[in-house]
Amino acid sequence: MAYPNLLKLSQFKFPVKTGLQIGYLVSKLDAPYKVIEQERRKLVNLYGKVVKGTDQTNVDLKSPEAGDFSREFGELLMQEWPDEFEFERIKLPEKVDVKCEGCERVLEFPFLVDPQTLMPLQETFLEATG
């Protein structure tokens, strides 16, 4: 799911347009993400077992219930969300301005982020650059 990765991107300081685009997507995906997460927790509680010595419930992937959990969770993820919205794909900047803490100057640095953060966003939310 893209929502957690958009949240990670929203922590960066971007030009105003890029920041607004990310914020818009985060706000539109917030409600569906919370509903899906709530339903996922119900499935974990239904098919999982409490881990001894903790308050955590996990689904053992080797248990007979794991197949039912996977099937139902897959169905949950495949559901269409009724609220459609339009958005412009985000073009991430190649460089970002960073304020030097020592000298107070603003320096331009290449924008670097973990590829695992960007990969789930690439196909739907990000515009190809370069």
C-alpha cells in the first residue's frame, strides 16, 4: 500500500507545489487506509493467536488459519473504494534546498530517498523524471 510511503515522503521539505500534492494524496487516502487497517486487525484477531508474554496477536503463516487470513485480507485489499478522486502525478525534485545549521546558508543537495519508499508509489502516484 502506498499510504505509509506517502507519509514518509510528506516528512521531507519540498517546493510548495510538491508538498501540496503529497499532502492532498495523504488526506484523500487517510480514511480508506484507516478502514482497511481496522479490518485487517479484525482478521488478525480472528485468525491469529496471542503471543505469549505480550499483548500482540499474530497470524502464524504455517497455521491452517493462515490461508483463510490471506484470502480474506487479499479480498479486502482488492475492494474498490467508492470515493474516486482525481490527482496530478507528483514530480519529485531532483534537488532540494537544505539550510546549513552552522552557517545559515541554504545549500542545494540531490534529493535522495530509500528506493523502497518510492517503488510502491512509482506506477500510480509519481511522474517519471529524467
